[in-house]
Amino acid sequence: MLAVRQAQKLIKQANISGIDDVYAFNLPLSITDNVDSTVILITDANTTPEIWASNDFHGLKREVEIQVFYKQDFDVDPEVIESKLYRLFVDNDWDLGENRGHTYDPDTNQITTSFYVYNLKITGGN
């Protein structure tokens, strides 16, 4: 399963309070102007061959970007949601990468954040 789909499934199954929906690869046009829901967008960030032996790789380091778009009047503290997301990924054998911090969108008055998670998928040799 693609890393993006795996991450999406993980978040959806966790049913974290304050997250209204989770999308993979792109946001539907109907969601782009919605400021009344907290949504997550997961996209591919990087895939690198790993575990080299006998001139062949035996794993893929898969990195995804998690972008959270908080609704304007959020009722759950963003740091609570983010901590639950971090713990969810760590508890499921993902590693935490860079966090881009919070930004404010002056057009929609929304707070957003982006962070990266990655895992190692063992593929075997040729």
C-alpha cells in the first residue's frame, strides 16, 4: 500500500476528536473554501531506497507530509490534536520528521500546520 494511503487509513481509524476528514494526494474542490471543518491532507514527500547489500536495496524509506487545516473556530486545542497524531504514528512504527510550525492564512483566517513522518518498508532484493 502506498505510504500516503497507509497514513490516511491510520488517521481515519484512530478517529481523533477534532479531525473532521482526511484526504490523500489532493483536496476536493468542494473542501477548499470550507473553514468550518478541520481537515488533513496527506501527500508524498520522498521515497529513498535503503538497506543496501550486494549492490541492491532491500527497503524503501517513505516520507509523507501531513498538512492540518484547522477550522476557524476550533473547539479542540491544535496542540492536543497534533500530539495525538504524533503518538499515533510513533505507536505504529513511523518516525517523526520535520515540523513546519503553525501559519495563519489571512484570506481564510485559518491556522495550519505541516509536519513529516516516515517509515521503512522492507521490500526484499531483486
